[in-house]
Amino acid sequence: MNPVIETILKRRSVRAYAEKPIELEVREELLRATLRAPTAGNLMLYSIVEVTDQKIKDKLVKTCDNQPFIARAPLVWLFLADYQRWFDYFIASGVEELCQENKIPMRKPQEGDLFLACCDALIAAQTAVIAAESLGLGSCYIGDIMENYEAHRELFNLPKYVFPICLLCFGYPTSQQMEREQTGRFDEKFILFENQYRRLTPQEFDEMFLETHAQVFHGREEVMGARNVGLLTYTRKFNAAFSIEMNRSVRAFLKTWSDS
């Protein structure tokens, strides 16, 4: 099999790490690959904060929905959607003066710019994930970094046009993690459409979640008061306290971003 495809297909989230430090040359190779990630217009609208302070890691355990393995990860990278760097460069380059000379308002980063920066940061993060896998490292995304925006802004000294889009933990997986069964994925017919988007029917949803339902419910009529995967996911994830906090946090950031 193509080794790149093999690396992608065998990858799984790793939340338990062997007590083995990541060698300097491995970290450097990981960073080198990450910085070659595709980027919009070669602008590299992202920054990476390497979290080495154990006190900060310990804080992230609590602010990222109580996930203790963050504190034990040998390498933690925070990926930031970053338009501050370019906006600061525009100022340093004399864009304000240029706009004044031409009697036009200076445009500030807007919603589309934010989305583009988020894409850049996530593409870089996923490039890091695949590179890590090829180097024998396990990794795990922490999307909960989008919660508690105010606390994370203060913790990492984030300016106006920078948003923490994801946290990544890296480390050598334990033997149990390496042997753990992969989680399933939806069949391609429910994901890949030709030319136009297509909404699924109730019958297709039944087929789509048939295996998941069997795994979760094990013949039981209910799990946590829910009788199917949709009700369970809505209760445990979509409408859970962490999800509500994430949306509040993102709204708070968007207000900061859009305030002139």
C-alpha cells in the first residue's frame, strides 16, 4: 500500500502517552512538515504556540472541559487563526497613510478573513497530525480550546485578530493505544455527492446509524434516557454544557473581532 495512504488510514486519536520524551530531531521534523502546509495565497494566516509551561498545561485541563491527559502530553501545540500579524504589517507598511491619501477608509479584518485564517490554521494542524503519525507519534485534537475565550485570551496574551481554533497534543502512544480499535466512519454514500448537495431521508439515517446504534445500545431500549443515536448525541454533545459554552465563547470573540 502507498505509505502515505497507509499512515492516514491507520491514524486514531491518542489520549494516553508513553513516558518517553519526543526527541528534538523528531520535533524539528514535525514542525518542518507543518510549516509546509497549504495556505491561502501563501499568507500563512496562523500561528502556533508551543505550550511548555506545566502550569499552563494544568490550567488547560480545566478550561478545556476537564481533560487530564493534556497535562501529561509531552508536546502541546496551540493553533491560532491569526490575522493580527498581517494587519500589524499593513500598519507598519504605511497602509493607513495610503488610505488617507486616497481618501478611502482602511479595511479591517472581517468575517471572511476570519474564516480563511481558521482554514489555514486547521490545514496546518491536520498536516501536523499526519506528519506526527508518520513519525510514530500519536495525536489528539482538543476543540474545547474554543471555550472560555476570555480565559484563553489572557492566558496566551491573544490580541484582537487572533483566535484559538484548536489545541493538539502529541506523544508516543502506549501499547494499549496502539492496539485500540479504530472508531468507525460513515459510508461514503452518505458523505460524497455528485454536483449538488442532497439531504438524507429518515430511511437513510436509519441505515447510516445502524452499526453505531448497535454498538452504543447493545440491545437496550434506552441509553441515558435516549432511544436512538440522534437523541443521545443531541443531549450529550450538541446541547451539552460544553457546547453551549463554546458557542457563547465564539460569540464573545466575534464581537471583539468585529468591533471597530
